[in-house]
Amino acid sequence: MAQAWRCSGLRWSADGPVLAWDGGRRSALTWGKRVAFGVAGGGVRTCVGARGHMCPVRAVVPGRSTGARCEECARLDRAHSVAADTIADDPRPYRVYLAWFGPGMTKVGITALERGSARLLEQGAVCFSWLGAGPLMAARRTEELLRAALRVPDRIPYADKRAVRSALPASVAERAAEVADLHARAVALDAWPESLTRAPCQPVDHAGVFGLAALSPAFGAVTELVAGGSVSGRLVAAAGPDLHVATGAGVVVVDTRLMTGWELVPTGGDGELSVPVREFEEEVGVQDGLF
């Protein structure tokens, strides 16, 4: 019987995307690599725990949950989350950024200075620029300032990001235009926090890192994994937590957050897709495979 592995998510390194597995194993992902995995027959999806600790009751969690945590572990995770705005006394310096995911989709966010651009890769930002740096609360006030004064959101739904990846402007300059315009308007605001140092607009483009050049539209996205289901194909792109996989049915998007909590095994098929998929109204990206 094939050994089962538990996926702990997609990680982004300087060399590109990497699938991480419980126990420390990592699988580097490259374009064209075969991705083929199945869910152990009769298996159930269990909570991944929180803050590096296993779920004490190994609770069963829904297949469509991107967090893969039970209610108690999710509460514990949020209690120590800067993103959930539950920490106000973090002494580390933070950066404020503007991230662009497609035409009309630019958001403001913050990330710890020490993390570099990892947060932008994790979100699937096609283009971004730093806006400023300073203490956590000053960064939070700047984020709120942009939401109130310029109506810049702090979240862009993943479904919206996926829907435009194969139809982005071709040039770097075009992809950076909205970020540059918003950056100029943001730094000119009068209520800018004094303790936050403005950063020059220096757009960084991730289209090449994500493999988005000439990306074929995906026909749908995997909505959940199921016991006995499988996905296999060739990796054509990856952005944020998503893998775009070319299967026998076409390109599908696989959100790797849906893979966590399951016992996964290698499969021998090629181009298989036997898990639930939501088809896009217009073609988009899709994914499948094990590594």
C-alpha cells in the first residue's frame, strides 16, 4: 500500500513554489512537473491544529474549509494573528504595501518587515510596491486611512484573482500603472501617520515568478477533495495558494489549502480529475497532481 502524506500547504521561496508536507519533506514545483495525488479511500479530513500544536481531539473538518481547523483551533490561531487584528503590542517594524491582482483590483495591506515580500507571493499579488514602514499601529492607521480616504480595500476575493490571471495586461508597465497611480495619491494624503516613513514607488512584478505568461484559461476550480478522489496533470502555473494544473478535462485551479488535513497518496493516472469542480462562467485556471 502506498505511503500516505499530509500536506501542510504551499510555500514560496526565492526559487519558487514548494509544497510542504508534515515531517519536514518538501517538494519543489516547476512548470511542466507532473502533479498526481489521490485521497486515501475511506479517509476523513482532520483539523490541522494551531500555532504548531496538533488538534487535541483530531476533529473532523469540512472538505470545503480553506482553514482546515476546528472551531477551537481556529479561535486559538486568530488569537495570535496580526492579520486578524488581535495583536496590538507587536514591537516589530511593519511595512504597508499596495498589491495589484488585475485591472481594478488593488488592495492595501501590512506585513512584518522581516518577512520581506513573502506575504505578497502568498496572496498571489501580480504586482506590488511598498508604501511605507513603521510601528504596527502606525501601519494599521495607514491601512485604515487608505480605506477611508481612497476606498482601497484590504481584501480581494480569491475567486476574483483567479478569474483574471489568464487575461492580464501583457506589459510590466501596464500591470504597474494602477499601483503607481494609487501610490502617488496615498503619499499625498494629509493624515499620514508621522511615525510611518514613506517609501518610493518601486513596483515589483511577479508574473514571471507565477508562470502567468501565455497562461491558458482554466475551466474551473476544485471545490473540495473527497475520499477516493484524485487529481493528476501537469503544472502550468502557481500563484498564492493556487496551482494551475492541465488535466485531461482542461486546466483547473487547485487551492492547496484544500489539500491540508487529508491523507494523500501518489496515483499512477495521467490527466485524471475525479473531485468536485466548480466551472467558471468564463474560462479560468485549474489544477491537479501530487509531487
